[in-house]
Amino acid sequence: MSEPASISSGIAARYATALFELAKESKGLKALEGDIDALDTALAQSADLKALISSPVYTREDQARAIAAIAKKMGLSSLMANTMSLMASKRRLFVLPYLTKSVQDMISVEKGEVTAEVTSAVKLSAAQAKDLAATLKASVGKDVKLKTAVDESLIGGLIVKLGSTMIDTSVKAKLASLQNAMKEVG
């Protein structure tokens, strides 16, 4: 991990721990989970939001006003909105992606579940996702939450990352393996 990423994750961990503990105390973990998932999705989909949290061009006041409007529009809990407002006032919004990941991890541990990152060539249907989660649950013995992504370059199949285990059944990987085997022969 690079030094700036390490510093960012350290800052995010402190905010995440405080946020998680406050939500747990006030029995608001379910609301926090919804807020974090919504923020994670917004960060993944909005280039404007990414620019807002990372660009030094925006002043603290600009960031605070924008974050307050975003929190209100998204219907975030007051705990999440206040945390983001504090982060804006301290010029710490750039750690928001690390914060969402850290809080998601804490919530997963609290719920006794693990997260599997699944990359597929096409979007999984609800039934496929449910079947995959059930299969993984049987394998690891814990509830499995899927975090899905689409990568059309896989051609077909899946790549599943669960903890330190990676299962790659993609056509792309099989073709690469076949190509390597052919190179060794010839």
C-alpha cells in the first residue's frame, strides 16, 4: 500500500470506527448500512461527486454546502450527514471511499457475514445472484453478501474473490491458459 493510501485509510478508519460505534450505540446499524451502500453506489457512479470530494479547487464551505445538499437529497441519516459535514469542515472528504469500505467491513463482521466480489461478463440476474450466494454460503459456512461488477472482456464465466481465495472460471482466463499451454508445446 502506498504511503498516501495508507494515510487515507488510517484517517478513514478513525472516522469509520466512530461512526460505527455511534450507530451501534443508538441501534442504527441498519440505517448506517443503507447510508453506506447508497454512498458507495453514488461514489461509483458520479464523477461529479468524486471531483467534489477530491479536488482542492472547492473550499471547505463549498464542500460543506454541497455535502449537506447531497445528504438531504439522498435521505441520509443525521449521523451520516453530520459525519460527512465534519469531514468537509476538516477537509477530509477525500477519504470517503476508504470510509465506506471500512464501515462495510465492520458491519459484515458484526452480522457474521463475508463479502464476495463477483465479476461477470454480463449482469447477474437476481436468481443467479441468489444461487451463487447460497453456494458460497454452503462453502464458507457464513452468510455471503455479493458485491457484483461487470467486465465484458471476460467473454463469459465469473471471477469470485472471497477473502484470500479467488476462483476464475472466465473464458478469458481459460483462453489465456490454453495460449500458454500452446506456447510451451511449440
